[in-house]
Amino acid sequence: MKHIAALQDLVTAASLDGEPSDADLDSIELEMPVIRAEVELLDAQIMTLGREANELDERRIRRARRRVLAARRELTNRAGSGAVA
């Protein structure tokens, strides 16, 4: 009987050092405006769960969507212009 063994090391939590690198932290910091805008949109959408959205809710959701799009556009423009390290 032949034994079958993996040719690669197992990826486990023990094999990771658990700390993000400086590059990871920089990426998170760069994307933080998009993350905040998406959380704001999610909050606006959650408020309307279980009930019909009124005009104020719809306006809040539209504004939050525009903020998400603006934040994504800004991040994309930075990446496209080479401003991202």
C-alpha cells in the first residue's frame, strides 16, 4: 500500500505570525474611506429592514450609495495615477 502525502506544507493558523505587515496596514488605511462609506450604506439599509422605507430612508440610502461610489472612484483614481505606494 502506498502512502499519499501532501507535497506542500499545510496552511494553518500556527504557520502564520498573526500580525499584519506594514504593507497590509497601509492598504487598509488607504481603503478606509471606502470601508466607512460601505458601513454607512449598510447601516442605512439595515434601518429599513422589517418596515417599508419612507422618503427620508430612501434619501439616506441614495446619499450613502453616492458616498460609496465617490470613495471607490477616489481610490481607483489614486491607484490609476500611481499615488499608491
